[in-house]
Amino acid sequence: MKTFDVRALGLEIHAISGTEEVIVRCPYHDDRHPSGSFNVNSGLFFCFSCGAAANVNQLAAKTGGYVVRNDALPHTKLRTIDRE
């Protein structure tokens, strides 16, 4: 299975929620406390604070990132991603 690369999209992982969801800061508002959820399998984003929703292509356009799919990483590997 392939997953979307969160970093390539210009997002920083702040937490892991389940096996597919990562918690990120929302690029659609001044998000001081990460309130966005990105599904690495489906490429769908939703912000629980402002209600913004986007697919992976819309998100890449907003962040200036790009869409990359990688071989799926085990859930434990997501936890070890370095924060830059």
C-alpha cells in the first residue's frame, strides 16, 4: 500500500491519531494549536477548528508542497519522523 508523504505536502506531524491519521497545523488559518487531521492513505484533510476540508492536491497548492506517494510505513515508523 502507498501512503501520501506528509512532509512533501509542507506539513509537520505533531501527533499520530490511529494508524492513518496525523495531526498537523491547519494551513487555512493561524493555527497555534494543531487542529488539522490528514489521512495518509486517502489524502484527505480536515480542520476541526475552522472546518476547512481539502484533498491532497488542494492541500499541496495551499502549502506550496507537492504530492508524493511512498511505500506504506508501519505505524511505529510514523512516530520516529524527525521534526525539523
